[in-house]
Amino acid sequence: MGEIKVSPDYNWFRGTVPLKKIIVDDDDSKIWSLYDAGPRSIRCPLIFLPPVSGTADVFFRQILALTGWGY
């Protein structure tokens, strides 16, 4: 991930698509971080789940490509 973090595409992605945080437990101890890049007209979203030790950043190229195609 070191090389990716300095790439222009990754920096554009992080500067353009906001990182959202959603609390998924009553005691605020479990928080999901996600990127929501699709159009609001899509009624059934495509959801990427990262591996156990990864983050949503691993999908930035897929998110950029799909957003460019209107998804």
C-alpha cells in the first residue's frame, strides 16, 4: 500500500470521495468506515467488504472505475 498512497490516482480519490463513519453498535465501540461514491438514484448499492486486516482503501481503483461508468 506504500506505493499506492503516493500515487496521483489515490490522492485524487481521497481528496474527492469522503470517508464516512457509521456507528453499528449501541455503545459506540464498533464503527465502520466507508466510501460512498455512487449516484443517489441507485436503489441497490454494490458493497465491497475488505479483508479482515484491510481497509476500504483497497477498493479505490474499483470505486473510481465504477463511478466513471455511472455506478
